[in-house]
Amino acid sequence: MNTDLLDALAAFVAMGGYAGYVWGSLAMCALAFAIELAWLRRLQRDALRPDAMAEPHLASPRVHRPVVTRAGAMAMPEPRP
């Protein structure tokens, strides 16, 4: 290979003496991005599970409403079991 090309590549990788900061910050950003993608995939997988609504922290809050039946002209609420 051409030595000028190798020297230019080495100079690029060295980043003028700041390679540790530049490549380190790039690696940290890539790691944070990968963790975010893994976390979002896990949330999506958990949300799409058939039994996801059975888990209390994922289910909507339960609303208790009485059952209303008609007894003659008067509405009578019955408590739910």
C-alpha cells in the first residue's frame, strides 16, 4: 500500500493527539444508543405479550361501578361480587 495513505489514516485515527477523547465519546454515544434500543425492544416485547394485561403494573386501573337493574319503576343498584 501507499505509505502516504497509511500516514493519512494514522493521522486521522490519532485526531491530532485527541484520539482518546474523540473515540471515547463516540464509543459512549454508541453504547448509550445500543442500551436505549435494547430497552425499547424489551418494552415492546413485554407490551405485546398476551398476558401483559394480567400484570397489575401494566393493566389499567380497575373501575368499580354498580350493576343497575330495573325493578318496576325504580332503578336498584346491585353490588358486584
